[in-house]
Amino acid sequence: MSHEATNWAIKQRRLKPTTKIVLWHLCDRFNPDYGCFPSQDRLAHDCEISRSTLNDHLGQLEAVGLLRRVPRLDPVTKRQLPTRYIPGFEPGFTPVAVAPCPEIGHGDGTRPVSDFPADPCPENAESRVRISDTNSVRESLSKPVKEEEGAQARGAISDEVFGKLLAALGLDPVALPSWWQGWPPRLHVQRWRDELGLTEAEIIAAAEASREEHPEPPDGPKALDRAMQRAAGRKVEDAGRKRRKPKTPSAPAAKPITDLPAFYADLINSDRYLPVSAISNTMRDAMLARGLVTAERMRERGVR
């Protein structure tokens, strides 16, 4: 991780929200000594989008001169290696200015597409860069780019709400850690609201309760996923109790039943947002033992 690289990504303007998130996560994988070589699966997982959508946004970053992709081949096996990504701040960077390669969408196929030392554009019948598949870890977010970005723009977390959340967690807005900067954390908070069904006030209340148990500020919004998941579970249970018909005076009051395996199984079997960290090994084994979910569905949702 390079703070200079992520700061550079945050400063870029006139990018669509998802395109900027892709650039930020790409820079988060940048190593000052070795460069940037994340796999397609890793980038798609980080950005929570499909690989085909990821490549659309990578192409947009190349088109505006902020990125260059350099495909590589193993010199012995001739198998394709992870693509090298060259962000615009690297010394000697030049934007893509050659005719597209028919196989992978950039380069002319006869010489390296960068001034950096690299293998030429491969002559494969297909290239991993253009595979139009889905990211199984975040299948629920595989939707058209315009629809996804439109939803983000309509329901974005306001600066006021985000500021209240930071204050509840004891974070200084003037000196925020990198994992709380830019679009990714705001989008993560937005999913707590849209996917888990929490209101903004409930999110802040859950954050305050979490800080009472853990005084140190969390390392990014992902560290709060379980607290928000529990808050959503309590909200579902409270709503269920309110809908129940009142018992006759002679009948004893029924105690609410908390069935966490069934709750998490419902999340896994649905297309709602599911933080992978929310499912422990014990919870996974309990759901499998009761037949609430299948091992194949768990793998599709990224639960190991």
C-alpha cells in the first residue's frame, strides 16, 4: 500500500464514482518498489463489481490518460501473468496513444504498450482483460454501470451524516486515516443503509455502541460490518415482535426467538449485500449442519 498513490487517486477529478473507486483500489495495491500487479479477481473483489464492469472502468481510466495496462507472458510457459498497471504518477508514464489491439482492447499487438520494460501484447485468441464474466463474491452488485452509479448519486451519504459517524467513532476529520478517505468508505456506509435496511440515525447509534466496547477507532468501515449486521438483526426481530398479535391476558408472553443461523442463511440465499467477515467458521458449520444453505451457494457468496 502507498499513501502517496492513494492520495493521488483521491485528488483526481471529473471521474464517475465507480471509476474513481477502481482507481483508488488500484493505487491501494501499488508498491513503490515493485509496481502494481493485482489480479482481475482481486480488483473486482475489492471494488465489489463484476470483472466485465471492472474492465469497462479500467478502459475509461486509460482513455482519460490516468492509467496504462501492460499484459505479460511467462517467458517459459507462455501463460498469461497478472497485468501490470501503470498509474499516471509513475516516472516516465505516457498515456495510451496507439490503435487498439483486437484481442485485449489496447496496444497494437506488435510492440509493448508502454515505455516500461514488458512483454509484447499477447497473441492469444482470448485475453483475460476482456472476459465478460461475473464476480461470484459480489454477485448481488452485478448490475448495469449506469443504474449502479445512478443509485449511488441519488442516495449518497451526506457530508453531515458522514461527519457524525466519524465523530461517533472518535475520528478526527482533519487527520483521517487513508481507509476513511475518499469514496470507498462512504459507499460502504451507504450499503449499511441500503442493503441492511438501517437508517442513518441507526448507523450512528450502532457506531456509538460499538465504540463503548472498542474505544480505539476502527481500521476502516469493514471493521464495523458485524456491529451493523447485529443492529440489522435486532431491527428485524423488533419489527417481528410489533407485528405479532397480542396474547390473551391468561396466556404467558412468548419470548422472542433469536435464530442467528437462519438469519445469516437468509442473507446468503438472497442477493443482498453480505460482508464476508460477518460469517464465522462456527456459524458456517451450523448453517451447513441444519441444511439451511449449500456449500456451493456459500462459495458463490465468497464464504469459505
